[in-house]
Amino acid sequence: MQARAQSAAETGERILDAAVEVFYERPVDDILLEEVAQRAGVSVQTVIRRYGGKDGLFNAAAEREYKRITSHRDQSAAGDVAEAIRILIDHYEEVGDGVLRMLAEEHRMAAVRKIVEQGREYHQEWCERVFVSVLTGRQGAERMRLLAQLITLTDVYTWKLLRRYRGLSRSQTELALRELLQPLIGGT
């Protein structure tokens, strides 16, 4: 019984792994359950039985991916900006292009919009934690403006501009981001 449960859990993880791969590669509308099933080494019926179709699969994959990403990004200590930026760039290097693809779809699909909104909320909370020493004591419009600047500078679109459009290397992108942040955060 335990071996069967373990096997079922492993199958579920393979399906979610395959789904995440495919979701980061192309628009959700273009994804076929057949491809996910093939990559996972299971039948389409197994995917449907397990997740109830494309919407259920998308939601389950997104939930697991959200937990994985937040767990990784939360590894930096509050106030350790250098480590937080290194981890952030790691994150963007791994999934930035897929995230940008999802951002392009957010107005077409409610399920994608929900994930994007969750990501935006998390990014704000991450900025509030990482830049706590800079934000402490700031209130009202001043705090809102500073937080908006920090969110913007650490956003995936800023990474895209530096890395994809301007062609900076990963290390130069990280350095550029720290230099952009420096006037706002000072020596913290």
C-alpha cells in the first residue's frame, strides 16, 4: 500500500514537472495535455484523472511552482540586500522568460491573471522584507513612493531590460541592479 502511494505521488510530481516546463515554454492556450502526458511518461487519462483537465493541472502546477519560488527567494535574511539580489537574479535567470510570457497573457486568461497578481503581491512583500531597514521610519506618500521604486528596480521587467535588451551578462546585471538601488538604499 505504501509503495503504491509513493508511486502515485511520484507520478503526480512528474506530471507537475512536465506541466511547469511546458507552461514556461509557450502560451497556455497552445498547451496540449498530450504533450504534458508524453513528457511525464503517462497517459492523458492519467493527467485528467489526477488533475481534472488543463485548468486543474495549471492551478496545481502554479501552486507548486509558487511555493518552490517563494521558498527559494525567502532564503535571504531581512536586510541582506546583496544576498537577496543574488537570489533574485538566480530566480529570474531560471524562470524570468517564462514569467514574462505569463505576464503577456494575464489579460487573456483569468487563471494566469490570478497567478500574476499573487506574484506581484509576493514581490511587494519580498521588497518590504529585504529593504526593511530603508523603509523603517518612512510613512505615507514617502514610504509608498520609495517602496514603488524598490519594487520597480527589482521587477522582472528591469531584469529583462538589462539582461535581454541590453545584453548584460548575469554578473553585470546583478552589479547594475545593485548600482541602481544604491542611491535609494545607501550603505544598508
